[in-house]
Amino acid sequence: MRLRPRHVRTRLTLWYVAALAGTLALYLGATLVFLRVSLRRDLDEGLYDAFERVEDLLEAAPDGTIRMGGHGDEDEAARFVEVWSTEGGLLYRSEALNGGVLGRAPSERSLSAPYASAVLRGGVPVRVLTRRHRIGTRDAIVRVAVSEERPQREWRDLLVGLLVGLPVATLIAGFGGHWLAGRVLRPLGDMARHAEMLTADRLDDRLPVDNPDDELGHLARVFNVALGRIQESFARLRRFTADASHELRTPLTAIRTVGEVALQEEQEPARYREAIGSMLEEVDRLTRLVGSLLILSRADSGAVLDRRELRLGELAQQAVSLLEILAEEKGQRIEVYGDPGVSVSADGLILRQALINLVDNAIKYSPRETAIRVEVRAEAGDGMVEVVDQGPGIPEAHRERIFDRFYRVDAARSREEGGTGLGLSIARWAVQAHGGRIELISDGKGSTFRVRLPAARSGAPEKEDG
């Protein structure tokens, strides 16, 4: 059995009705209590005034009895009156009490609490005031009562009216709350229906924003921002997939073409070796491309960095050592200098790959017989590596996208050099994964890639999500 309502509109209405009913019940209860106390106080004040008038009217008769003097019988205050002696004997009782007495003789307890409520034999509720009074030469106990019928009737009429009005008010509030909840939640329903129609082909659609200043408008704006990010991610993924497919198709097509040409007719062994060598070059390019794609896939899935305190100069020297043979083929020299004591907390494999990509990029685009400078230093508490080449530089129009995947300033020349367009993208990811940043400085006479990394903190090695 389902007790929880399914719809938010119904739950909001029920909560609203419950809260309103509880509030009204507390308010009405407090009102009834206040009215009861107020009526009782007014009645006691009137009873006190009546008692004082009765005291003025009571007098001792010559025969020793007590009577109501003057026109006391006509006074409404003298309607319910009893006079008792201090010994407990009844000295006077008004005619209205002949059919029903107020009770037994007053006791000391009734004198200590002079106000009390009682019911006559005829069922008439009265409020009683009992006090000592001296009549003539003798002490007596006077008891005066007034009817409570009118205050009690007024209170009961109000109670009935409130008990009838509370459910009616709650019912009206329920219908009003249900209508109001539907009106408030209508924009949310519109957004939900619009969101249901969103697909991968319609990510450019946005949710309607009726009022951008309220909470639902803020929700819609946040959702639209998220949709924009998803759209951008899809666009990047599509570009990446298209670029990767193109890059993979090029070496595969070359391998297939070389193989088919070599098999068309009988050739000399030297021609076969030449064809196989050409195919191996394409395989090598394909291998590097697949390796780069795997690194980027690891970056996108959140790689775990095995951080350790490392000498930044040693990492730079290792990267240069792996690429020196490429520089020698072009007659280039790589100079590494700077502060050997600069330390950073980093994953050695990932950060070294970033430095290798930067140095390899400098070798590819620097002219022959030039120098490439790699400088390591500390600056403002950070470790810094600069890779400076003497290449043609990077035009300003391309600097914003130079770190994008598969982006090339000169696509034809990059393929001739064996590049995949992923080296700088991998370098940027590796640096950012370590909490650093990479900057490009190019003035048309060469390029400087500056890597800034947080300095190492003393402590044990740590692992961290990249």
C-alpha cells in the first residue's frame, strides 16, 4: 500500500494544508482559552460589584434574623444570596434559591478560595463569591452567586462556529494550495517536457526561462549551462573521433597502397625491402599515434598520479638524453642548464613525457645547425622549465589553439616530420594534472614553452587523481 503521494504537487498541498490546519488549531485553541479567561474575569468583576451591593442591603431585623433591606428584592444582584452564621446556621436565603441551594455551609477552605463555580439543582451554572461580613453586631458569612449561562453560551457558540469553520477553511485552503502549487510547478513541468525532447542531435536547444530571478529560473539557467558544456564536450568528441579516424586512415591507406603495389608484379629483393621499410615507417607512425591516443584516453578517464619528490633538472636531462640522437641528425645541439636543486612532487613518467613532447616539438621545428635551450629554475616558490627553440615561431592567430588535439599550424609539414598533432595536448594535460600550467611565448623568432609546477612539499610519497 502506497502511503506517500506520488506527485510533488500533492505532497506540497498536503504539507500546506497540514501546516495551515495545525496553525489554525493552535490559534483557535489559544483564542478559546483567552476568551474563557476573559469571560471568567469579567464575570468575577461583576460578581464582586454585586457582592458589594448585597453587603449594603443586608441588615439585622429586630427579631435577630437577617433580611434584605430597602428594595433589595428587586435588585438583580440579590437574586442568589445566602447568609450563614459562623457556627454553620442558615440565616438568610433569597427566594430564587428555594428550589436549589448553593451547597452546604461554607467552610474555612471556601473562605480561603472565595471564588468558585457551582450548579444549582435546576441545572443553572453559577459563579459564587463567599466572604465574611459583619451585619449589625454579629459576624456572618455571605455567599453571593451570579448565573454563568450567558458567558458559557457565548463561549459554546464560538466553539461550535470555530469547529465548523476550521474544516471549511482548511478545505478551501487545500483547493487554493493545490491550485497555487500547480501554478508554481508549471514552469518545472514545462522544463521537464522540454528536457525529454533533448537528444544528441538537439543539444543546441535550451530550456525555457520564464523568470531568471527566481529559483526555478536559476535552475533552468544552470541546466542550460550544463547543456552548453555537454554540447561542447560532444563537439570535441566528434572532432576528436573524426581527427583520429583521419589520422589512423592515412598510415593504414599508405601501408595498403605500398603492399598492393609491391604485390602487383614480380620485383627485385631491393624493391621489396624498400616497400617493407616504407610500411614499417607507417607502422611506426601508427604506433606513436595509438600510444598518444592511449595517453589521452587515460587523461580523460582520470589517471592516478604516483607523486614523488623528483629533481626537475634530472627529469629534463632524461628527456633530452632520449632525443639527442634526433637532434644530432639535424646538426642541432640541446643545452640544459639551471638550478639542479629544484624539486617538484610529480609522477616521473607522466611529467617526463610532457618534457619529451616539448623538446621533440622544438627539434622538429628548429632549423638545422641551431641550439635548443632547456632551462630549469625556481621562481616565486615554483619549479620552472623553459624549452626555447629558434624555429619560425607561432603566429598569433594560432596560439590559442596550439594545445588542441590534432591541431597543426602547418598540417602538411607536421606529417612530413612524423607528428600526430597530439604532443602539445598531452604536454598540457600532464602539466595541469600536476597542478601547474604551461605557457607559450612566441615573437616570430622562435618559441618558448614555459612549464610552471608547484614546488615539492616535504613528506611521504602520495597518490592523487589526475
